Amino acid sequence: MTLSMHQAAVPVFVRALGNLTHVLKKGEEHAKAKNVSEEVLLQTRLIPDMLPLIKQIQIACDMATRGTARLAGAEPQSFEDNETTLAQAYSRIERSIEYIRSFTAEQIDGSETRAIHLKMRNGEMNFDGQTYLLHFLLPNLFFHCTTAYNILREAGTDIGKTDFIGQA
């Protein structure tokens, strides 16, 4: 049995973002119990030169949504980075999951050789679809989900590996 591009992308992205919601809700509960405001929680960083929690959430969502669209050969939908509350952060994740799920297997399967061109701050990058998924999208998605988890954990949230990985 072979693994299709859709199978390697969409369910993985949806699960990662769903688990991000889970750890974020636990972080919200912890913050409320400690009288920490949403604003403070969302602006929490691991160290001064890293992006805050809300930006980690936004980038994780962007990786998954834009990546899915590019694999499907579609123009990625853009989400404004204007979330300032946890409700808005949850909404961003939910909208991202809905958007990702809107792409069919027929749109994504066969994209292994699709040319993907990115304009980044530090230059341009070119990939084929498989390399883009395996060596760019997945590592970036999990970096930002892990960093969000680590920010919440460092803030004292009682979360562990099973919260991050979720249920099979």
C-alpha cells in the first residue's frame, strides 16, 4: 500500500492543529487559575528574541493552510494576523482546519512533482511537492506547534507528551 500526498498532509495537519487547540485550552485554564490575562499569555515568549505564543499559533496555521493550497495547485487563502484574544486564536485554528479539509484527495494526490515556488524574506525557494511537504511544511508546522507547547509548558501549564501527540 502506498501513502498518498493527501494522506501524508491533510490528516496530519488537522491533527496537529487540533492538538494545538487542546494544549492551548489547557494553557487557558492554567492562566485563569493563576490570574494571568489572555493578553499576557498570548504575548509570552520562551526567550526575548523568539516570537510570542500568538505568532506561533498563526504561523502553524499558515504553514498548514498555505501548504495544503500549494500542494493542491491553488492560490493560498490569506488570514490576517490580527488575533488578540484566545477566542480569536481558537477561531483561527478552526477556520484553518475547515480550509484544509475543503481540499479533496483528487486535488492533492499526484502533487509529488508539482513545482512549488516560495518568496521568503531571505530569498526564493523552489521545491517539488514531495520535498516541500516532507522537508519544509512538516518540519515548520511541528516546530511552531512544539514552540507553542513549550511556551505553555514553561508558563506552568500541566501538559505532557500525550497532550501534544493526541489520541490515535
